[in-house]
Amino acid sequence: MFSKKKENEDVHDSEETSIEHLEVEETSVRHSEAVHLKPSIISEGFEFIGEIRSKGSITVDGKLKGTVSVQSLTIGSTGSVDGNVSADNINVKGQLSGQMECRDLVIGGRAVVEGSLSYSNLAIQRGGIIKGDLKRK
């Protein structure tokens, strides 16, 4: 009914299990990093000039001038973005100017958006201001 394993079998079996376990863990870590990126924040009082690229999201409560290519962009009520913006989702509560291309665009009640907008879905809350060209994809 019970059999005694040889010492070599135990070591070999545990090594295979450990290697398989490590490979699964490494794959899980790489996959979770790509899917669950922490959001970035440009805080109020902070000014950034340059280019930002990310597969994650960014919230701007300060000033950003330049090129932005992200998954999701949120501009807070004290935030402003000026430049070329490409994102899947843009939510504007502050100011946005320049050229924008996105899938979903939400413009808040106190937002001011100026420039050329290309979007698939648009929502504008009462009081939101748009100055410029609108083009639905």
C-alpha cells in the first residue's frame, strides 16, 4: 500500500515543481505589470514641458505642454494641457488646447476645450465650452 521513494526521485520531483512554479510566477508578474499600471499624476503647481508616452493613465492637475500619448488622460479642474494629445479616453474638467485624437471624450461643466478634436464618442456637460473643429471618426 505504501511505498518508499528513493532520495533521487524526491529531489527531482521537487526541482521540477519549483521550476514550473517559478515560470508561472514570472509570467503572472509580467502580465500584471502590463495590465495594472499605476496612474501618473502631474500635481497642482507642477509644470511639465515635453513628451509623455504610457500604456497607463495620467491625471493632470498642474500644467502640461507638449505631446501626450496615453491610455487615459484626466485633466482636473486646476489642470491644463496644451499640445498634441492621443488617448483612448479623455476626461476634461479644466483646460485642453491643441490637437486631440481619442475614442471617448468627456467635457465637464467648467471645462474649456480649444483646438481640433477627433473622437468616436462625445459627452458634454452643461457649461462645458468647445472652441474649434470637431470631427467624429
